[in-house]
Amino acid sequence: MITEYGSEDVLDVQEVPEPVAGPDQVVVGVSASAMNRADLLQRVGQYPAPGPKPEFEIPGLEYSGVILAVGSEVSAWSTGDAVMGIVSGGAMAEMVVTHERMLQPVPRGIDVADAAAIPEVFMTAHDALVTQGALRSGGRALVHAGASGVGTASIQIARALGAEIAVTCSSSKVEACRNLGADLVVDYTAKDFSEAVDDWTSGQGVDVVLDVIGGDYLAKNIKSLKVQGRIVQVGVMGAPVASFALGALLPKRASLIGTVLRSRPIEQKIEANQLFISQLLPRFDDGSLKPVIDSRFPLEEIAGAHAYMATNANIGKILIDL
């Protein structure tokens, strides 16, 4: 639980009442959850869960586990089913309650406790690159923070689609991004990524940019776009304010799209979830997509997981074992 807003010390493991399923909901016994940048922001009071402040503020946006109970109107799922999914909060707990159409089956061949590394980052990357960014086979994408959870998912999704992908990362993560299949890896500490993308595309630019950084990246993102390209902004790890020349957008007829999954209406979340199930889930079954796990922490060491994520040292997901 987040007992107050502040440093890692405000996190405390406590006993709370067990959740109860409504008619169209299920209760999942959580095997594992996973860290996201939103957890760090929520802990310091900068990214509250949507809706009224809950009695018990439990962080956590994704989970994997086994269904313990189903509501009276649930017909597609049964107790004992291995599932995973995203929620607006509460996944860092032994039990979580969620709408039945927000569930995803754990892919064949993936351990239930490892599946927590899938939902948030693969859904975010798929929604940003494919649904909103319109990336298709033969297209090209630029993704920042290529070794992050969203970045490692984006590399795999682009490859599975038959698209090419460039990513940015720090020096220590270049090899990991190449090994995952990125076509161009730019060490942002050593080279201007917009110049590297210009060389890579012979001046044509990319179809879509997925950016989690913001700030002064925006002007370079526009420079890296092809005509009628799209920038999908899913985070602002660098800076929340950007200054750029509006005129740079006009000749490229470019689109700048801001997006989050967490605060969308349930109907839109269900739509994104069902698209993920139909378009991406089979790719896990055939092995073309896989979770990328950096490290694991027991729930009792949640403060250490927060401190580790803040260092930006991870490659892929940080899991929390319940």
C-alpha cells in the first residue's frame, strides 16, 4: 500500500479486505505483478488512479495468476483458469478483481508467474504502434527507450509485423536491443538519433515514432518523420514541456497523438484488450513474441524494486512475486 506520498519508505505491506467479484467480474489470485514507471509516479502523488481515491491505495497495473472466483454473469471463464491482464491499480496484491472481458489467457509455454511481464507493455506498444500509429508490414518505426519494457515489446511487435524498427538507448543496452532484433540501435549518448534515422531511411523518415521521453525529443521526432507520419506520445520521462517550431509539422502533414491506457473508459479498454487477444496473443503461442524479464523481487522487497527501477538499469520487466 501507498500510505502517504513520498520516497520508497511510504510503501508498506498490509492486510486489507479481500475483493469480491461483481456479476461481470472475476477475482484472480495473483502469482506476480510487474513494475511500471506509473508506479513510481503514483508513489510520489503525481499519477493517481482514475476515479475517487480508494480507501486502500494499492499500486500495480498488471498481473498474472489463477481465477479464484467468478461473478454470476461470467460464462467465458472458470475458476482455475490461468490468466493475465491490466488494471487501473491494485495489482500489487494477493488478489485482484477485474472485468471478465479484460482478462487474457496465459499463452501456452509461458509460466504463469512470468506472464505478468506481458500485458501492460505489449498492449501499450501494440496500441501505440499499430492501432494509433498505423504501423504495417514494410513500414518503419522509431521507438525511444528501446531496452525498457515498452521498448523490448515494440522491437518484437515490429519484427512480427514485418516492419523495420530503430530504437534509442544508452551504451550499456545497445547489444541487448540488437539481440532482440532492432534494425538500427542508436546510442543517444554518442549520436543524434535524428541524424542516424535520416541516414537509415535515406532521408525518407519513419512512419511512426513511439516516444516515452518528451522534452527536446519532440523537435527531433518531427525531423525523423516521413510525410504523413505519426508521433505517439505515451510518456514524458524526460520533460513534460516541449518547445518546437509548429511550421515543422505542416509540410510533413504530421500527427502528434497523446495517449494513455489507464484512464480510458472501460469500453475502450475492453476494445484494446480484445484487439490484443486476437492480433498478438497467437504470436506468443508460436514463439515469435516473448516476455523479457530483467529481475524479480518478492512483495516484501517492493521498496527495493522501486529504487532499482529509478536507476533505469533494467532491460525489460521487473517482476514482483506475490
